[in-house]
Amino acid sequence: MKSNENRRWIAIMLLLVSALFFTMGFMFPILRTGFGIGPITLKHEDIYLGSSFRYFFDKDEIFIALLLLFFTIIFPIIKYIFLFLTLLEHRFPRHHFISTALEIINKWAMLDVFVVAVLILNMKFDSTIIISKLESGTTLFAISVLLLMGSSHIARILISQPTTLNK
């Protein structure tokens, strides 16, 4: 069907744009912190997603660091690869099982954990005169999550229809 083919290409485009935003989310800071009094900032530091993991590892918060590493980097990359190959109509052994497992994990992944990570990172500072401001990396990462969810939703619709992707 022509409609399903168009949906598949829309899902692929959403996935590729999501991957671009995901990558850019790592290149731009997610948070700017600093010390200041009123509108005067005395010292500031940009926090990147990658540096936030190092922060937790340096503070011996291994569980939180690994949790964030898995749900904000490793799992999304696996999901991007699996979804991209699925949309290109490549089938794996136990494809349905893998798809279901990824969807279950996805319910707890990325955006929720990312927001919690930003909050935890912000609260871990010991200063009472801290200045924190969300930066563009946060927005880019959130957009990538939303686009990935859209692409995943379209793929789920296509998979449920017996005429496409289920050959």
C-alpha cells in the first residue's frame, strides 16, 4: 500500500532527525551552573550530559551513574539501531520479543531519567548561592526523545498491519 510506504518513510525521517537531535544534545551543555549574588555571576560551569556521568562516577555514585548511562545513552542507541533496521524491513530471530522488551524498557527510559538526572545533579551542589539554568542541550535531547517516540509509534502501527514489515 502506498499509504504504508509513506508512513514508513515518515518514520525513518523522524528517526534520523531524532538521532541528529540526540547527538546534538551531547554536544551542547544541558545545564549552566555557577555561583553568584543576585544578577552577578562570579563563576560558572557548563554541564554536558557526558560530564554528568563523570560527576557521579567521581562521587562514587556508581549505581546512579550506571543507571543514567544505560537509560540515556546505551538503551537509546540500541533502540535507534533496532527501530531503523525494523523500518528498513529487516527481521531478527524473535523480533516480536525484542520489540516488546524494548517498548517495556522504553516506558522508563530517556526523558524521565534524564529529567531526574538534571535535578539530582542540580541538588548535589553544596552551595546556597548556586545559579542553575537549563541550556540548549536539554531541549535538543528532549526533542530527540519526542521524535523517537513518534517514529516508534508509527513503526508499531506498521508492524501491527499484516501487509507490511510482517512478511
